[in-house]
Amino acid sequence: MEKFGKSQSMKRSEDVRFLTGHGRYVDDIAPEGSLRAYLLRSPVGHATITALNVDAARAAEGVALVLTVDDLLAAGVNIAMPGAVVDNRDGTKGAAPERPLLARGKLRHVGEPVALVVAETLNQARDAAELIELEYDELPAHMGLHTGTEAIHPEAPDNRAFDWGMGDEAATNAAFDKAARVVRLEVGDNRVIVNALEGRGCYAEWDGARLHVAFNGQGVWGMKSQMARAMNLPEDAVRITNPDVGGGFGMKAASYPEYFAVAQAARVLGRPVRWISERTEGMLSDHAGRDLVTMAELAFDDANKILGYRIHTLCNLGAYNSGFGQPIQTLLFSRVLTGTYDIPAAYMRVEGFYTNTTQVDAYRGAGRPEAIYVLERVIDRAAHELGLDPVELRKINFIKDFPYLTVTGETYDVGDFPRVLDHAVADADVAGFAARRAASQANGKLRGLGLCYYIESILGDPSEDVKVEFTPEGGARIYVGTQSNGQGHETVIAKFLSDHTGIPFEQIAFVQGDSDLIATGGGTGGSRSVTTQANVTLAAVSRMIEGFSAFFADESGVAAAQVSFDDERFRAEGSNLTPTMLELAEMARQKGRDDLLTWQVRDTIAARSYPNGAHFAEIEIDRDTGVCKVVKYTVVDDFGNLINPMLAEGQVHGGVAQGLGQALCEQAVFDDDGQLLSASFMDYALPRADDMPFVKFDVEPVPSTGNPMGMKGCGEAGTVGSLAAVSNAVQDALWPMGVRQVDMPFTPMRLWTLMGGARLAAE
């Protein structure tokens, strides 16, 4: 532990910049004199475009350019947005309809971009957009997770995008056939709007030979290749940068049409063009999260051991394939399908549907929260129906021997789930819950206790890049391939480098998000950043130590084998010199050894890591109003070794907050015509400070063997565990009343209605 990161809590150095108004966000740093862009968007969910006349807009005051899809096509722009597809159960590919940069022929969701207006001021661009004559014949909107009605795309005439499966269906069915007891539960996972603090935005510059696009995303290299492809430019003619980013959560990982349209506008005009989303505009166009319904079934033997697990999911893709929409509820969901349980047979079937709504993509956890939510809801239902303690049922079925190969092909390297759970049981004072429930009842409230034991699979590219440069001023710069969206990378990675090289933390400059400064990188997503970036940084440090040791040996006249490094100073037998790495770097500079001043490395972690842990939530429901409050929340996580425990705890707090938001109040609501009814903060309920309980956090580390630091990613774990913990607590509170089906969000009206229905049934 001492060797890998020293596990010291320290405040984030970047917070001083953020809190004093010195953050470099994309809309703050656009070049002076940039033109302003505004998007005309579809006002309807589904229609055929019959006319699009932009002449009046082009002639309006201050307007420099108006772009439609025809203009993009005429300029040779590749208008098809990228979108991954999965294989169907019959071996064919999932549907891959064109998602155009600007609407082409049809309108398929409210908020779809139709035309880009560029003017000297934002108001001029907005006023000109109102002059555009968009005519259309409205079509019936398809809004449900089913086949039929008006086809959105000819490639999916029944609106089903894919029908995917994984696992051994025959073996799973056989397990159910011989089961002593089968437990079934349908679980809804409500659509949420991400609502990052900073809306999406970009600016673009064209100097006649190279294109520069700055956008607030989660990495630059994917966008670099996509931009080069769309603009028909060689990749070395494209520079992509990410400045400071005010929250991403997966929503900013994929590309969006606006970035390409703005880039083309800058190329046509030869002037910088900037665009930033307004809040309602973002709600209508940002990729949403979740939105699926799953029927889950568990088969048990007479000793309460799970024999088989079977699920059938219907998921909403929105109007088009987003960047990763199809894989999220299939491949990514499958990574933790069976959770922490020894399940010998499992089968999952997923059907994806197009609807006339905004696209659905990654949201903090991307498939893994959805999978754990389903599994932990149905295993809690099983505990109720089998008459068992939820803790005991989990312990009966926990994986106990490692490494463990799951039925979906994941190899869990290590784990001690009973130990982590016992720690959480003690921290949550489960033994005292009965007394707390009685006290709540005396006050006219229902109290419930909910448990979720989650496991995560860290995703994304296992390879990463780093470059370390020693500067003439006597410090160092570290260039990373990941991208901070507020997680604290600037502090964590610089501190990691400092711990392993002895370079003072305050003398390390952190550089990220510029495709010109480092060859490649994987960006942020899937909780990959710290494990992959620390791993490659450690590889770079090893090479630096080797190179400087040889240099010091030559300068001291000793054999390289006699040189050692203690994370702060080099030492050699027979020499009283004990130089630091910075001192050797300066000596190398004076000797003309430039090869020792820059170190660039790419390395790959050997395997994924699997953070896991237990969440206990206690809730109270007011019988008279239906108001649900989370009154006690306890987390014990196994994150392996930590660099900065305080920042890990902060990540858990943020994840829990987003999970509680979805569980208690967040839900995107559309009408039957595809109009988003929750398109402002007047109608979409984000959690507030008084919705958040104190979160008691502790760790029970079991170091990973998948990387030399023993780390496990922590960025999404809070969300993965919190959804089911709160939901199970609500189910526990309502179970004595006879309520058997509870679905998020647990709004006062929903709970009040459920309790009223239960009272009527009892009468």
C-alpha cells in the first residue's frame, strides 16, 4: 500500500481555480470576435419535411451563414453520425439507419437539429432562425417499447432495432424446470435527463489548412477521427481540445451533430464560430439515460441456492442509434449480469426499440447500474417471498472462490463479499433497525431498510498514454490521455507521479485534452481513468528510474546495478551524492542528454478491476402525504488500494446523489406525440440538498490483481449501488401493507396512491 500512492487524502488543487472563477470552460475561452451559432430544432416528434426555406434567414441582419443538410451534402460533408450496433440472436446485425447531422427528409424527435444559423450575435442568430419556413406533414409518433405503429426508419419497419441474446438458454430453462421455487419481478428503470452543470458547447476555428474544434467532452481522440472523417480531412489537419468540463457523466462521451455543423460553418466562413446549449435545449437534445423495463426471474433449489437467472429487457434507444446506445443495455449490461452471486446458468434477451424521443446513451455506470438494479431488486423480492433475511440470502449465494468465471465470461480476480457485507451491517446498525422502525410508526410514518450489494466492471480501453517532460524551470509536466470532467484527476495523477518520483507536487503541471500534445488516449468513461492512467504513469516512472539510474552510474563511475532509488533520491555505493530526479534532469539538460528529458509511454492494464460493496438505505414515508425521505445511508466499498481516499469518498457521494435523484424524483415524461413535458427545471425535479442524507462511508479493501497498483475504479459505484438500495427500502416499508410492485421514481403522488390502493384493498 505504501508503495502505490501512499493513500493520502488531500484537497483538490484545481478547486481553487474553479471556486475563484478561473475555470477555463469552453464558452469562456472562445476566440474574441467569434460568430454565434443557433440551432433551429424540430418542434414535433415525427413528421415528413415538405419544405425548408432559409432565404429570409440568410438575408436577416447580422447573419453570416445558414446551413441545412443540403448545404452539408453539397460541401461533401459526411453527414452520417457514428453509432455502434450489436448482433441479433439470429446472427444478423442490429438496424443501422442514418442519423444525419441535420434533419434529412423527416423529423424524428422534438429537438432534432434542422438548420444552423450563424450571426454576429446570439440574438441575431435566434431572430433569424424564426424566419426559417419549415413545413411538414405530421406523422403518428411511436412512443412505446413494442413493435408496430408508424415506422420511424425503413431499416426497422416494426421499430425494433435489435433482438439480442447472451448465455445458455437451454441450460437456464432446464434449471428453471427443476427449481423448487421461482421468483419473478418486473422492474422499470425510468428515463433520466443528465443535466450536467455545464451545458454542451463548442467553438471551431479554420486557418485555411487546419481545423481546431474545442468542445466540452470526455476525451479528444475519438472526436478527432470522427471530425476528420466527417470533414474529409486527414487526421493531422484536425486538432481537438477539451478545456475544463463542468460534468460529463457519460452524456458527453459521444459526439453530437452540433459540433460538426459548427466546424463546417467555421470552415466556410474562415472565422471562429461558437455554440453553447441552453438548458431546455439540452433537455431536448442531450442523450438521456436508462429507460428500460425488465422481467427478471430467479430459480432456487430447496436450500435457497440460485440455480438459474433469466431476464428479458425492453429498452428505448430514442429516435436513432446514439454512439453507444445499442451496446449499453446488452454487452455492458451483461458484464455484471449475475452480480456477486454464484449462478451456474443464466440467459438474457434484450430487445431495443426506436421511439420518437431523444437518443438514450451512457449515464453514470452505463449498463452496469441497470443490471445491478434488476438483480438486486429481484433477489430482495426473493428474500421476502422465501421468508429469509435479505443479508442471509445474499450470503448463501455469494461467490466464495476466486478467480471466478461468470456465465457471461467475466473473470472476477478477487473479492471477499461476506467480509464487506458484515462491515456494512455493523456500520448501518442493522440490529437497531427494528427499534427505529417502531419509533417511525409511533410518529405516523412507515420505515424501510434496503440493501444492495453491487459489483462493477471497469470498462473502456485498457490501454493509455502518458508523457512526462522535465521543464527548464526545474519542474515537470505530465500529459495524460484521460480527461477530467470534475473528478479531480489534476490532483490524483500529479500526486501519484510525485509519490513515485519525489518531484514536489506543486512543481508538477498537469496537461490534458489536446490532441496535438499527446499521441493518443482513451478519455474518461467506465471508471477507467485512475486505473489506466496510474498504470501507464507507473510504467513511465519505471523507465525514468532506469534511464536516470544509468545516467547517474555513468556520472558517478559506478555500475548501474549499484544505483538505487527510494522514491525520492538516487543512491550509489561508493558515492556520497544523493540527487533527486529533478536534479538529475537538470544535470542531463546541461550535458545535452535531451533523451532523458521527455518520456512517452503507452501501456495496457492486464485485466479489468471489479469494485464492489454494500449500500444500506433507510427511508421514511409519511402516510398522509406520501413524501419519502432517505434518513440514513451507509456505504462500505471495496475499491482496492486508493490514492486519495477523500476524493474517492467524494465520488461515492456524487454517485449516490445521482442515484437518489433517479429513485426519488427524476423522470423524463413525454406525451403521446413525443413532446417532452419535463423540459425545464419547473417540470423536471433534480434532488436538492435537503433530499440528501448524510452518507456514512467506509472501505474494506481487497486489492485487485488486474493492475500493479491494486486499484479498482470508483467513479460510478455510488450510482450502481444506490438505485436498488433505496428501491428495496421503499418495498420493505410498503410490503406489510400488501404493496408488491414499486417502481422509481418514488414521488409523493406515486407513494400516496400506492398506499391508498393498499388501504382500499384491505377494506
